[in-house]
Amino acid sequence: MTTTMGVVCKDGVLMTTDTRATMGSFVAHKHAKKVYQIDHHLGMTIAGVVGDAQAIVEMLKANAALYKLDMARPIPVASAARMASNILFSARYYPLGVQALIGGVDDTGGHIFALDPLGSTMEERFVATGSGSPVAYGVLESEWKEDMTVKDSTPVLVRAVNSAMKRDSASGDSFDVAVITKEGYRELTEDEKKHILHA
């Protein structure tokens, strides 16, 4: 129960999540982390069961580091997505309750992959997951275009996550934005987020 989004821009990848964690109708945490850095060029958003998701994040971090040591280059985004897919599929008889987005920039450009709890993998140009995704898609479908830059896309994603937080009770409180370009992974500061939200 959450809202997570990702878009592939001309010059990078953007991923956005809200920060509310719920247990049924109870708000368990107001500032839960749902977007994670896997490597300097790679990030992941999570929706669903927090423990399952955090375990996959840690496995991906470790395997991305091992890949870099072994191959002397960063893991391709598609390979990281395949690895997460294999972890999810191997648990198919007792599924992990995780819906994930894996995004990043490698030698072939920017990529975002959406994964479901059984490991199905779809590469997308823009995608939203979680209970707030129908509202988020309403904004993305009407305002986001494929040839937009990271700078132009950021306000659109902020509007989309803000709309979802207003309409979906399982999303809310605050949001995080991860920007991945050739320069690497970074998350927007509180001041940057406020500035975009009120612009």
C-alpha cells in the first residue's frame, strides 16, 4: 500500500515514492524509506511487505558489489532486474509480497524495470505501482512526455506523487525523489523538494 513511480528521461532516470507505511488502516510510520541506492548508477523502489523488500534490497546491493569486483565494471540495469526477478521467482510457492521498480543508467542508457511478486519483469518508459498508482498515472499520462529531461520531469513526478498522497489513504506524509544520471545517484534534499512542490 503505497505509491512509487519511475520515468526514463533523455538524460537519466527519476524515481519517486511516498513515505507512509501502513498496517491495515493504521499508519505505522510516517517517514519510511521506499527508495534505495543499490550502486552509484542504480536504484530501487519498494511497495508491499517491508521485510521482504528490504531483504531483496540487501541481496541486490551485495550482488552488485560482487559483480563489480568480478567484472571490473558496474552491473547493467537489466542484469540487476533479472537477479531480483530470479529471487522473487524462486520464492513463488511462498511469494514475497514485493512490487519493485529497478532503475538506473548504464552503457546502453536509462532503464526502468517493474517487477511483480512472482518475478515477472517489464521494461517501462514510465510506470507507477502501489495503491496510489491509478491517481499517479492520471498525472503522468497527461503531463509526462518521453523526450523530457530530468529537470523538466521532476515537477511532473512531484505533482503525481502529491496527487496520489491526497487521494489514497495508504500513501502520504512526505515523498522522496531519486535522480540517477551519468554522474550517479542522488536524492533531492528537503529544501529542493519543498521548492518544487510550491513552485
